[in-house]
Amino acid sequence: MIARGGVDRNTVVLGLARGGVVVAAEVARTLELELDVLVVRKLGVPGHEELALGAIAGAGVRVLNHEVIDLLDLEQRQIDSVTARAAQELERCESACRGGREALAVRGRTVVLIDDGLATGCSMLAALAALRAGHPRRIVVAVPVAPAGICQELRRIVQEVLCIHNPDPFHAVGAWYGDFPQLDDQDVRGALSSVAS
């Protein structure tokens, strides 16, 4: 990402919607890079939606957390039902967050993929699978906080992982922020428009 004399100008910053876009906007502004959004949706366990059984992203990408599925003995019909609802929300969110903006091209570029933190890594894995379809030259995952094991897993599949804090025990992403508000589509559009293209 850093070339001699500064930042490689063939780099784009992508933030995972929703919280990752706000973090990504700060990075893009500081490095004077283009910013875009990559929409992913967590697949929450029925009745315990905060617990991820997986995640989906564009191009029909679905990543499942088989440990959670097996532990809770979830049936395929439950997983498919959650996926169908999430797919509708993903499509709605993609349209609402973009506000008519075209997606930035990533082919042959370095992509810095940012989220506000990782808990299970399912959303990031879904984002990476969708991103690879665009044929970037290099992928860098950057997050403020994540369990060390998730970062090690990601280092096996991307060129670089940057993580500021690997707390143990981890608990949840929001536990490591002084202020962790729930963001909406308007917040995402605001963050995107705050970075000049």
C-alpha cells in the first residue's frame, strides 16, 4: 500500500457497511484516497440475532459459521430463512447506502478493506469473497480491534492484516469503544460524501 515517496495512488479504501465506513472515511481522508462501501449482512441466529451464524455479501456470497450452527443444531430451513431475509435487507441497504453512486472499480488495484472491528470474522470473510470477484491486485484488511485468532486466520488468505488491538478475552467489538452508536444508511452516505473523490 505504501510505495516509495508515499501512498500508492492505485489504492482504494472500502468500508464494510455500516460501522466500517465511518472508520474507513477517516483512513481515506488521511491518506487522500478514494472511498467506497462494501455491504455485508450478518446472519443472526433466530431469537439471538446478535450471534452470527454467518454472513452474506453481493454476488450470492454466503459464509457460514459451522461451529455456531452445529452447537445450536440449526436446521437448513432456518439458515435458508435467515439468509432470504438478510438478502432482501442487503439489496435495500446497498441501494440506500450508495444513494445512486456507482461502485468504484477495484480491478488491478490495492484495496484496503476496513471494518470497525471483527468478532467472528464471518462478515469480513463474506466481504473478501465478494471483493475477489472484482479482481483486485492486493487486499489489505484493517481493523481497530479483533481477536488474535481471527487476525491469524485472515493473514492466511490476504496479503496484509493491520489490527491495532487484540484483546483477550475479546467479548464484543462495541466493548472496546468509548462510544459505539448504531449507525444507519444516512450515516454511511454522510461518511462517503465526506471524502472527496
